Amino acid sequence: MRMLTPTPGGGRHVAGPRRALLILLAAALVLPLGCGPETEEPPAAAVVEPPPRPSDPFSREFATPVEEAHGLAAWSAKPALRADMVASFGGRVRNQGTMLFRTDSSASRFDFSDGTLLVFDGRDAWVSPSTSNFQRARFHVRAWPYLLAAPLKLRDHGVRFEDLGERTLDGRTYSAAKLTFLPGAGDSPDNWMIAYREPGTNRLAAMAFIDTYGKERAAAEREPEVVWFQDFVTVAGVTLPTTLALHRWSEGATGELLGTVVFSNLEFVTPEPGAFDRPDDSIPDPPLPSY
């Protein structure tokens, strides 16, 4: 049973994720009741403030045309997106199921066809059933929603922009910007990305990146990748890719195809209460260290 209800205008469209802000709450300490010293009032929960959003002139100059081309205003007005997903790597299907995530990246979930459920509740990631041996659950439940929505996430909290001017990729010229991250921005702040903006359409054409989630930066630097955003559809005023093609990357060139992720049945929805709560019979998947 789906834990959500379509919003007006969302519709169902048949067609053709890497980071988001993690807000940490410190648990309040409550002394036990009973004899002895007078019970103290618990201190208020401390909230770690998110890093600022970029506001420099170049970030606006580069990102605004992309945001307009992909429909940021319409995206921001929607609560959540649901999509079916098939991820194929190494010549075979690795994951297949339904993805649901809030458009502000505060929560996400995957219901896989084999019965596995991944949930990110805004702080912790959970895997159900508790006997599952699903690997890197926290990464998967956060990365694929981010990549699907990447054109609308360029100016997330903690992002820094560097103007790269015009860069060539596979013989075509694009406006390019390098994105790096302030400390505290997501699970892997040592990542970097290079965004390529398509001339004419201003869509996000591709993004080169390194992934430091659970590995040293030096190791990640030896294996950079690039994701091509393809097969765009427009759903309720928002233009999104329905195919992600991941390749090895070197400066100016796409290398070996690593895999593809295909999304279909994209639909804006309103999740029911509890859709992102910890599932029954689940275990936590803690973040791996970033170096």
C-alpha cells in the first residue's frame, strides 16, 4: 500500500540521485524521578544551524538559468516526488522499486521489489527487515533522490561555486562551474562536482564528481565519475531527467559506462503521516566516516 496521496495537478507521467542537508538534534538529558536531588528541567535540544546557501554573484549567474529551465518555483511548491526506479550496473539490474522523497531533501524512502525498505527520516537511515544485508543503505536512500533533482539543488546549503568558464566535454562546449562544500554540508563534505550547463536550453547536461562517502579523498580522486542527465520530461511545471547515465570521467572526456538509472511514473504527491518514520523490524545504517 502506498503511503501517500497525489496532489492536485501532479498527475502520473510515464517516462523514458548526491547530497542534501543533515540537521542533527542533540538529545535532552532528563534526570530520573524519585528520591534524592530535586528533578532538573531538561535543557532545550540544541540545533546545529545549516551552512549558508551561496549568494555570491557567480552562483546566481550560473544557477539561476538552470533553476528557471527546470522549474524551481513549481518544484518548491510541491511536498514530495514519487518515481519508479530501475538501476542497472555491470550488465544487470541491481535495484528496482519505488522512490519517495520530500522536495526539500529532508526525508526519503525506497520500497524495493524484493521487500527491502530503506528510510531516511531526516537524521537516521533505516533498513527493513532487520535481517537485510543491504549495503550502503544511507548512501542509496540519499544519493538517488539528490541526483534526480540535481538541477534544482545547485544552491543547496553549504555549496561554494567556482567559475570554470567554458569547458569541453566529449567535443561539446558548456558553461561550467565547480561546486565544493562547507564543513557540515551533508555526509561527504569533501566531495566536489563540476556542473555543465547546456547552451541554449540552460538545462543541467552533466555533472562530474568524486564520491568520498566511506573512502579517503585520495582514493575517490582516482575514480571520478560523470552523470549525464537524459530523457527529460515535464511534470506539473518541473522538468526532470528520467535517465541517469554514469560513466568514468577524465577532464574533457566521458569514459566507460558504469550503469544507468531509469525513472518512470514521476508524480508529485503528499506523503501520509508516518511515511518517513522508522519502519517496523528495522536496523540503523550509520553514516560511514568521511576522510
